[in-house]
Amino acid sequence: SLSERLERSFKILKGEGKISEINVAETLKDVRKALLDADVNFKIAKTFTDTVKEKAIGQNVLTSLKPNQLMVKIVHDELAQLMGGASVDINLKGSPTVILMSGLQGSGKTTFSGKLANLLKTKRSKNPLLVACDVYRPAAIEQLKVLGEQLGVPVYSDLESKNPVSIAEAAIKHAKLHGNDVVIVDTAGRLAVDEAMMNEIAAIKKAINPQEILFVVDSMTGQDAVNTAKEFNDRLDFDGVILTKLDGDTRGGAALSIRSVVNKPIKFVGTGEKMDALDVFYPERMADRILGMGDIVSLVERAQEQYDEEDARRLQKRIAKNQFDFNDFISQIQQIKKMGNIKDLAAMIPGMGKALKDVDIDDNAFKGIEAIIHSMTPLERANPAMLNGSRKQRIAAGSGTTIVDVNRLLKQFDQTSKMMKMATMSQGKLKLGKRR
Ligand code: GDP
Ligand code: MG
């Protein structure tokens, strides 16, 4: 899958201290290939990787982030951006609001019409009217009637008429008379784009002047979906896209391409055949889905928010100069605790993570440590070497621990200082922050 492919390519970057042109080029080649395989349009994949490259190169890595994690974040943010950044709501102005469905046969127009009516009725206190303009197949009208009955939403149809334009016009009159504030016009599609279908839907558009024209597309149709979207948009200049059948094993690439080819927002996604299987489209969540890495992304974000770069820089200097003391130790513990899930996050602190990995880390583990450090005088915290027997005795009594606990902490501290010193030396001058 796309997410597995990307995960593998991000792994290449592991262990590097800084994102460089060489390791980015390797990773991006894989990312591009994965995008192409997931039905993302060639030009879009190229533009995408170029943008990511520009953002990644020279971006120095926060101490708390591994290069591959930073890369995931850049790719994630770029994906979300490509899909429009923010979610866009449906336009409900006008009395009544007229919403016109368009799309190929089988894309899910009728199903989505029902879902939308249901959403507007139950969540937005609207009184919608469904209109059956697919006059070619009696079964299509029946399908909409069944949905309407099931949802308690009225359906306007005219079995005598073969003219979808006049049915749509009559339906709007009907809505005004009966107090329906939203009119959802379901139309006929064909298996492929053809002139007769385009002429018909264009004529309906002209006659009823809808507030919202929605293009419904089956996300499983891949690259074809993009071409279809373009043809419909050229003719109708629609307002939004509905991606259906996202519940299956779809690759999601269509979502990326459609947005940037037609430059129209994706408004909803269909995630099943049932009437409540409808979600507002959130670009961020779709990016998560494509990457399959929602957890990593939020972990990285949390670390970025919480980890103070200046603090980290100061700490690095102190470690290098052998000045690491209990004040630093406790402030590191507090940093880790602020970030939440300690087990996951401890490893992000250089050196410290390694040292703490052998300890059974949980919130309670820190409680004893903190109590002991708090019982030290400022002078003792800054000069751990001065802790003799009687001082240890006093600290143990003050923190409600034993001299064995105090000695264990001192040993841990000693190991940590050594490992941090070693980590710092082996990494050379650690580059911090986002200097470009
Ligand atoms: P239309 O020809 O555009 O009106 O398409 P329909 O609404 O009749 O849908 C065609 C088929 O796709 C039907 O069997 C629907 O149940 C199914 N379908 C529509 N939307 C979804 C969806 O989001 N998920 C799944 N799994 N099936 C869907
Ligand atoms: Mg239909």
C-alpha cells in the first residue's frame, strides 16, 4: 500500500543527523513512485516532490525529531495543502437552496443525494426535497423514492414526463409551496462522458441556477476520475467534489489529483452504502489516511510544540562542557512529562532517552526521582559531587525515600551524564533549530 511504501522510504533517513540533498533525493524518488502507483497524476507527483524537497533541504533537525519523522511531517503537511488545506462547507444560501448532482452512472449520485438529505434534516434542521431527474430508468426513480421513504424525506418525481429540465423547474415551485428549504436534484449519468449527458445537465443548470453543483466521483476509478472531473468542470464549473466509496480498499490518489487539477474543494466523502456513511472531507485526515501514519505525525507535532529549542541548545552546551547537573536533569524530566506519553517520548531526548530506556519509565518512576532532587539544596543540585553520606541521609529523609534510592538515582544520573557526553561527542556539533 501507499502508506507502507512511504514508511519504507522514510526509513532510509533514519539515523542521519540532518536532512541532506543526497538522502532527500533518495527518499523523494520513492515517494514519487509511491504516489504514481497510487494513481496520483504524474505532473502533480512531480510538483509535489519538488515542493517537499525545497522545504526539506537544509532544514535542520530539532533535537527531538529524527530526520525521517521530520520528513513525514513535511510530506503530511504538503499532502494536506495539496488537498485544499481546510475543509469547505456546502453553500446553503438561497430560498430554497438548490443543489444539483452531477457525475457518471454508478458514481453514487443517488446514494449521496439521500445521505445529504439525511444530514441536512437530522443535523441542520432543514426540510429538504429530493428530486428524481433520472428519467431514463424507472428503477432510478424508484431507488430515490425508497431512500426518501426510509429517511422521511419527500421525493418529487413525474413518471409521465421525460424532460428533466421541466421536472427540476416544477420541483422548485413545489418546494416553495411546501416549505422545503433545500432542493436536491438527482440526475442521470452515463457510463462515460458523452455530449448528450453534458447538454442535458448544462440545460438543467441553466434553468434552475443552483447555489451548489456537486460532482460525485467514485474514488476507486483512479486516474479516470481525474479526467472525468476535468470534463465535468469544463462544462459545469461545479462548486465541489464528493468522493464516494472511500470505505473500500481505495488508494486515495484520486483525491490528491482531482483537487489540484480542477481546483475545486472536496466537500464530502462517502464511506459506505448506508445513509449515515457520510463524512465531511478534512484534508488533514486524508493526508493521515494516505500516509497511514497519523500517530507519528501527531507525536512529532507534540514534540515540536513542547520541546523548547533554546533549552535544548543550552543543554547541549552544558553537556559538552561537562556542566550537566541535577537542575538540567529535573528540567529534562519536566520536559518529558509535559509531552505526554513518556515511554514514546523519552527516546526523543538525545542521550537521555537511551539512559532512561533501561529504567522502567512511567509517571510514578519520576515521582521518586523528583522528590529526591527537590530535597537537594540548589548548591547540591549544581554540584552533585558534594553529596556525601550525611547529605544523602538528609535528602533521603526529606524526600521520604531511603539512602538506597538516593544512591540509585546518583548512579543513574552519573550514567546519564556520561552517555549524554558520549552522544554529544559522537554526533559532533549537533545542529539545532530550523535555520536555513
Ligand atoms: P448513481 O448511478 O450515481 O446514482 O449511483 P448510486 O447512488 O446508485 O450508487 C451506485 C452503487 O454504489 C450503489 O450500489 C451504491 O450502494 C454504491 N455506493 C454509493 N456510495 C457508496 C459508498 O460511499 N460506499 C460504498 N461502499 N458503496 C457506495
Ligand atoms: Mg442514480
